[in-house]
Amino acid sequence: MPTTLEALRQQVSELCGDWNSLALGGTASTTSGAGNAGGTTAVDSALSTEDDDHFNDDYFLLMTSGTDDGNFRPVSDFTGSTGTITVGRAFSAQIASGVTYELHRYRPSDYTLALNATARRLWPRMYRRYTWEDRVVDDLLLNSSFETDIAAANWVSSGSPTITYNTTLFMHGRSINIVAGGSAGSVYQDITINIKELLGKTIIFGMMVYATAANTVRIRVSYDGGSTFTNHDYHDANDEWKLQEITASIPTTATGLRVVCEVAASGTGRFDHGFLVVNGLERKRYDVDSSMLILDKLSVADFNKNPRYAGYEPWPWFHLEGNPNNDSGPSGLTGLQVVLDRKPDSKWRMKMEGRRLFTALAADADTIEIDSPQTTPLVYQAAIILLENQLANTGGRGNEEIIARLTTLKAEWLRIEKDKSLWTPSALPQVRQKMWY
């Protein structure tokens, strides 16, 4: 289960000797009463065991719930008899009773910076496994399977339908859900290659389609920008995913090529796993998702046999190159491309398996995609970075405690580095990228 920034900060804080919560089990403390209306005090009677001024000027009060969740202020005064913490600058609202907080000597935002820096420093020994199945052999569409769900990326909405994305009605990853209003609603995509290259060629446009009402959901093809269409029959409304395909010859009078996923007025339909292939137009270069920094394995599957549970088989006949246009490509893709030295059959889906960086942490509820014990290297190295930064800020003067803790942490780090169980498990066997002649 992914680990939250709040939990990681608490672990790093303990390693740095900076954990001052009076609660047990490594959780935050809780206020026992309301602070003043101006938002400059917080009250916890459990702190009454501490002397007056104990937290003055050396601590930060971090709220971890309530209106000011995630906000922190430097402590300016402390009254031991009542457990009242006063901050130099007011919070946005009164600190209520029953909200959680943490007290730190080091600025709480420094913990976030140290954890994010550590996640980058430990790459590639620690990484997030990533599988991407958004590419179909010879497919000319962008975001053909709706895996990129940001505003139906690369598709244009028509008829003002309501568009949502879901993984509950499983077909293949995300699917697009279209709810039409008083008129038909659809999303379409215009193919941008020179239309003269397509004249007289045979196309196959396919899409997995789901519907529960008759005469509601279908796919369409237009050769003149949306005035006239070649249509597939409507889904038979049997509450199942069905593969719809339109096979047609592009007329010599065509002025364009548009593919459409349509839902009739007041209807609802789902679409997934699309493709558009053209006889005689083969693709050997495919962009790699920008977040996949290392590609370990390429597999392929014939989704025409079983689109939902198709079995993948390794495909080692490829190599990696940069994008010849040296640009970012559509939908945030990088210049890295898979080049097929031996091409699978058209309409086969490709699965790319590789490694990506962890998601950067910002808010307490943000999670990093590993759990204990793999978080151990992360929190130890973050503690080392945090303490080294503290030493750098003070020039190392009068910081014997920090130096002693750093010595202990670095000694423990030598053991952690050698413990394979604490690191991200090895990736799937590295692909032998073969050339095909």
C-alpha cells in the first residue's frame, strides 16, 4: 500500500531526533482545547509537563488536520501550565479542539524537499514499475484506447455530451463513457496524414463498444469532414462489450478522413480499445510514454482473439531511438521511440514494461508508490540529506548532536545498501533487443 508524505515525514523526523509528538505509535498529537479566535494559539494540556518557553523560537507548529491542515508557523512562546503554544504569525483560522499537530525543530517543508530529493537520488535502484498498453500495431489514432483521460485527449467532442472515464466496467484499462443530451453526442478524430496517400486504400476502423439500450451506440467514418458517413450497425444492447469494425475503401473523391464514436440522443455508451489501420501504410516507430524512463520489455498480443484477456508474448525484435523530429510529440510524449525491426500483425496491441520515477510529494495525503520495508532506504537517506543541509546552513558550528546523528545514520546506511530486500525488486528480465534482417 502506498505510503503518505505525513507518514514518511514522521519516520524521517524520528531518525533526526526531531519527533516531539506525545502520542504513541508515531502519530500526531491532538489539541485538547480551542486556541484563541485570532488563530495565534493552539492548546494541548498534555504539554503541561514541559517548562515555560520550552518551544520558544526553536520549533515549528505544523497542523495536520482541520482548517489549516498542512500549514505551519514558527513558535514564538509557550506557556507550560496550560499547554498553550503561541505562534508569531496567525493561522488562517482559530485552531479548534481535537485537531492533530506536530512540533518540529526543522522546517516541515524541508522534510518534503529531502524526501523528493532522495527519490531522485536513489534512482534507478528504487523506482516505480510502469506498464503502458496504449499502442496498437499500425494504428494511426492518438489515444486510441482512451488511456490518456484528460479532456478526451486528442479527440474532439461534438454535440455537447457528458464525458467521463471509468475502470469499473472493465474492458482494457480506462474506457470513455459518453452520455448524450437532447441530440446525438460523439467524439471524433481527424487523421492528419496527407489525404492523397489514402485515396483508394482500404481502412479498418475498430472500437470495443458497450450499450444497454438498442439503437444507441455505434462507430462511424466520414470522408468529407462530417457531412456524409459510413456507419456500423448499432450495438445490439445485450449488456456486453462488442467489437465493431468498419472495413471500407477510401473513395477517390475523399477530402479527409474522420472516425467517430457516437451515442444517440439521450443515450449512454462506452468505448475502448480503438484502432485505425490502412492497407499499405505500415508503422515501425512508436512513441514511448514520457514517464517511462527505462524500457525493460516489449510484448504483443492479438486482441482480435480476446480483447479483454489477450495473452501477451515477448517481442524482442526492436530497438530504441530518438524522435527524428526532436519534439515532445502528442499527449506529453518524449522523443524516445520504439522502432520495430520485425513487425507483428496489424491491430496487435503492444505492452511496454519499464521504470518511472516516483510521484513527487507535496501535500500530506500525497503518496509514494512503495510501502515498508522498501521505504527504509528512502527515509534514511532523506534524514541524511536533511541533517547535512542543516549543517550547511549553520556552517557546522555548535551542532555536535547533528554530527553524531549523521555518523550513526551513515553507518546504518552501509548496512541498508547491502540489504536487497529493502530495495525495489529487480525488473523483469532485461530484453535482448535483436535486429531483424
